[in-house]
Amino acid sequence: MLVKSRIVSIEQRDNKNSNNKNKYIAEKISKNVFMISALIAVASLLLIIGFVFYKGLTPFLFKDYSFIEFITGSKWIPSADKFGISSMVVASLIATTGALIIGVPVGILTAVFIAELAPKKLAKIISPAVELLAGIPSVLYGIFGLAVIVPAIQNIFNLPKGQSLLAVIIVLAIMMLPTIISVSETAIRAVPKAYKEGSLALGASNIETIFKVVLPAAKSGILAAVILGIGRALGETMAVILVAGNSPVMPSSLMDSVRPLTTNIALEMGYAFGTHQEMLFATGVVLFTFILILNIVLNKVSNKAVD
């Protein structure tokens, strides 16, 4: 009997050791799979950045083209070997800034309404509608802008055509709304209820509590929403192509046709070759640099807001 119990004990110990060994192997395999996945993501990013920068900087490093003239020049005439993107840079910056001026206040106020003021039944309707808005393909935004916004601008301002910088601003503002609303709403809902209850207990009204307590407490998440909105506005292509007019000239008013950086790449990359193609990659380098600088600056602002 004693021998039998010892044999059972040894078998249980062996089974336990075997299970522990299998768990260790499974954990090690899982860890390696996760690490490989992370390395693939990083390698893909580095490969894309390296390729774009190599192609984009080739005319300036190995040919007789000036990067300063490329940035400051206002004429884009590939057939005449003239490559200047200052008008496109200005158009992109004005369009993004204008979209932020319209989209950020509307988005944040909508998020406040959904998270703090709307009845639950109404909030359950608006929230999915905003999420559905985020899932609409960008080309459909462009078609909407071309069919509704462009004719409206043309009729209101009595213009020969309504494709203009103003149309780009309005379309981009609409497109960034879902991102700003969703992220801001999540940040507002994450604010502890004790903050709001304490403010109300001190005699503040509901609106005062929202603007003086809840929004300041959620400002890091709201800044993250703004960062994502800027990325959406700067990187948008298809919708902008349909409503911008695509004229590579320096805009002097909101009613002028423009060609932002992204649309310049999309319009000409299909048939470009040689130096022309490399200059389009250089345009991508400038666009990537703008987005990188904006993200760094806004992340620092966001980190200071958290501190």
C-alpha cells in the first residue's frame, strides 16, 4: 500500500512538472510571437520612412536641386523642371487651421452634450450615429462636398465655381468631428464622479461644473482628440481632391482653388517618373515632417497639461 501511494505521488509530481514545463514553453512561444509582431511593426515603419526619405531626398543630395527653392518656390511645372511647393504648404496649413477652428469647438461641445447633458435615450442614439459617421469612406465625404457644399458656396458668393479653400475647410471640419467627439467623450466620462459631486456640493451649477471642473480634468484626453483630428485633416486626400479645385497657386482668399500637399501626390504619382516622381516623394517628406513636428509639440503640451 505504501509503495503504491509513493508511485502515485511520483506520477503526480511528474505530471505537475510536465504541466509546468508545458506552461513555460507556451509562455515562451507567446512571448516570442509578441516580440516578432512588435518587430514587424517597427521594421515596417522604418522601411516606409527609409524608402520615402531616400526617394524624396535624392534630388537634393545627388542632383543639383535646392531644398530651399523647393520649399519656398511657388511654381509647380514639372514639364519646365520647376518644383515649388510653398503654395501647397500654405494651402495645407490654412485648411487644417480652419478645420480646427470649426471642428474642435463643435466636437468638444457635442461630446459634452452626449456625456453630461443629453438624456440617456438620446445619447444612445447620437453616440452610434457619431461612430457611423467615422466609418463613412472619405470619398463619400468628398462626393457630399462636391454635390452640396461646393454648389452652396458658388451660389452664396456668386463665384464661377465653388471648389475652393473654404470648401476644403468645411469638408475637413466635418470629417474630423467623429474622432474629436469620440475621444473627447471617452475622456469626459473617465473623469471621477467625485469631482463633479464635490463641485455641485459647493454650490456650482451644472454648466459651471462642466466647464470649470470636468473639462479641465479631461484636458489630456481632449488634447489627444485634437492631435488625432489634426492628423486626419493633414493626411486626407480623396475628399480634398474633389472639392479643392487642385490649382497649384498661392491662395489669396478662401474662395481660391488650391492644391494641398496630399492631393499633389495623389494626382501626379500615377504617371510621374524620374525627377518628377522624386519631387513627389519629397512632398511626402515635407508632409511627414509637418505631422511629426505637430505631434511632438502637441504631445509635449498634453504632457504638461497632465502634470
